[in-house]
Amino acid sequence: MEDNFELVFSSQEKAIVVSVLLAGESGDRLEEEISELESLLRTLGVQAVGRALQKRHKLTPNCYIGTGKVQEIKDLAQSLGAKLIVFDRNLSGPQVRNLEEMTGMLVLDRTGVILEIFSRHARTNQAKTQVEIARLEYLLPRMTGAWTHFQRQRGGGALQRGMGEKQIEIDRRRARDRISRMQKQLEQIRKEKATQRKSRSNELKVAIVGYTNSGKTTLMKGLTKSQVAPKDELFATLDTSVKTIDPRTRPKILLSDTVGFIRNLSHSLIESFRTTLEEVSEADLLLHVVDVSYAHYEDHIKVTNSVLTDIGAGEVPQVLIFNKVDRLNDPILPRILRSAYPGCIVISAESEKDILKVRDHIYSFFKKNLVTFKMEVPADNQAAQSLVYRNCIIIEKGFDEGRNCLLYHLQATRVSMAKVRNWIVSVDDELFPRELDE
Ligand SMILES: Nc1nc2c(ncn2[C@@H]2O[C@H](COP(=O)(O)OP(=O)(O)OP(=O)(O)O)[C@@H](O)[C@H]2O)c(=O)[nH]1
Ligand SMILES: [Mg+2]
């Protein structure tokens, strides 16, 4: 039987949200972060019934906040009937354990909340495997606390106390074994996906990226006339879906919608989603969707760009799409945005007219950026051939036996062409060679 490690709290639970303001930090930003954490909890069905804030010069290593504050939070939780204490930053394993010992309640941090959402929203085998690896890695140092072995959880109450050291060691070993089994599975999935992408190598790729809940799925739906229903939830989308914008265009343009980003996303979570995000790093163009109705949208842009750099997609050309403009009812905002962010598009993803603006932008981007050229690659240079398959559209392929050379006639965006520049022998045409059908 497969081991199952679960987080022990039910939905409709009540929670106290705890945050710390360090010297020099902005109270405004903290307020935004707390509301974001409360939305994350709402997505789990958990209601935040109280907040506790502590101002500190530095963090305390053993329990993160002062012991007097811990007692105060415990009293507040008891008076409001809350069973969960949720911290807006990430805690270490020992900090969680100490806080649980002191309060007798379940203690969660931001990553724990995000992981729980991810695991509830994962649908495909790939997403489930990725989340489970990140979850077990998160769980390993915390095995004595809120997380417990499923079998024992069934028999007991909310918190399992007094779990023997020997049992904890057994659980840790099982978790590690499971991680390594799942990493092998993920490697297999990654290979299958890479083969799938190779079969789509004669198509142009556009990936929709952005902060969670910015409207990526809504835009995808508009551009591809697909039936996926957007949800007002954080991380509603975890799996990548790929669709053609219009089957009549030549070459075909594929659009992908994928997992959203959020501030302080743990490194192990980004790492585990690398397979999903390969769709993004191999795209020809990124549509970076920003919810402009959120007051600090610049922060969201920064977070998204920093995750993009992290996953090796920092160099992919992107167009900023300011979305949900209908919520603001501000006639001069589009002009302000366009002068602050030249080349951006300001839209409501719910307006058909605006969707056409985005579509036309994609078409004209490729019209401007596609180049056709000829290349010669030595037949034994596998690395160069794989670069061709990953980055270019093959119009024609031949072989020169005398020189043992592969001859390619290719089409690619300028960024992709730069990746294979060592083998280029001539550039045919700087203009888009074939008109896209509208
Ligand atoms: N008013 C308004 N609401 C929008 C617009 N675009 C999206 N929404 C709403 O915003 C919410 C989130 O939209 P999604 O398209 O699911 O956002 P997402 O970026 O895919 O979110 P995740 O997959 O959760 O990261 C939904 O309730 C949408 O109906 C818009 O232009 N105007
Ligand atoms: Mg989505």
C-alpha cells in the first residue's frame, strides 16, 4: 500500500493569521500580503477570523515571535474558536514544532497553505507527482507536527502527540523513498513531454504567464474559444493546457496557459514545477498578464519577471497585458500605462474586441520577427541538430553526402535564430515570408 502523508485539518476551519513587521518594512505592503494570505486560505475554505501583528527588530530563532505574543495568540484563537494558526512567512521545522507545543494548535506557514491548494487542484499525473514531491520535501523536517501519517490520523484527533522517535524515523525513510520513486516517474513524464513538444516543433509557441488570478485562463479562453471556465480562486490552473489560436494560420500558433506565480514561492515548488514550466522557457513569445485593478500591480510584475528569470525564460520576448481594466473605470489609465510601459496592451479579457487586439498583436509580432534562413550542420553534431528541432520550424531538410552535412531551410524568430547562428550560411528574407490567414 502506498504511504499517504496528509495535512490534518478540515475545510471550514477557522484561523488566526500572524504577521511580523520588521524594522524598516512597509506596513502597507504587509497589509497586502496578509490579504493575499487570507485569499489563499479562502481558496481552501478556511476563514481567517483574527489577525495578530507583532513589530520586532529581529526574528527569534526558536519560535519566530516572542513567547508573550505566542500566549496572546493562543488566547485570541481560543476566544474566536480558531484551531489553526497561520504565519504569513515561512517557518523552519523546529519553529513549527515549538509553536505547536506552546499553543497546542495546528501551525501552518505560507508555503504549507500554497502546497495544500496545489495538491487539491492538481489534476493530471504530472501535476500530482510534482506537488507530491514538493509536499514531502516540505514535510520531512516537520514530521512531528501538524502533518502525520494517514493511518494514524484516522484513529486519532486533530493533533497526534507523543509520536515515538523510532516511528518518526520510519516515516522519514518512507517519505524519502517515495520522493525518489516519484522523481523517477517525473523524469519519465518529462521525456514524454519533450517528445510531444518535438512533434510540435513546426509550430510557433506563445505562453501566457503572470501572477495567480490575473486572468490568464480567461484570456486563453477568449483567444482559443475554448470551454475552460475561469475561477475566482488562487491557483485554479495548475496543469498546462495547449491549444491553437486559429487552425488556419501558417505556421500554426500554439497558445499555452499554465500555473500562476505568487510572491515568496518556495524554491522547491518552482523546482518541482520545472517540467510544467518548460512550456514557458521554450516559448517564442510570452503574454505577461497583469491584473491592473490590484493597487500594487508593479509588485506582481516584478515577482513574475523574477520567476521567469529563475526558470530560464528571462530572455523570451514578452508583451505586457494589463487586464481587468473594466474594473477601474478610469478613461486616462490606458494612456498612462502605455507611456510608462511602451508596447503594452490594456484590455479586459472579457471583451471580445480587446481579445482581437491581443490576437492581432501576436500575429504582427510573428510577421515582424520571423526570419527564414539556410543552415549547414555537420551530420555528427547532435547538439546542433537538437537546437534546430527545439527552436526552428523546418521548411526543408537535405543531406550533402560529400561533405557529410545536413542542409536545412528554416524559419524562426530572431531570438531563436540567434541560438543557432554558428551554422547559418545565408538569410533568405528579413520579412515574413508567408502571410498569416486572418
Ligand atoms: N472584471 C474582470 N474580471 C476578470 C477579467 N479577467 C478575468 N477576470 C476574473 O478574474 C478571476 C481570475 O481569472 P482567471 O482567468 O481564472 O485567472 P488566472 O490567471 O487563470 O488564475 P489562476 O489560474 O488561478 O492563476 C475570474 O473570476 C475571472 O472571471 C477582466 O478582464 N475583468
Ligand atoms: Mg488559470
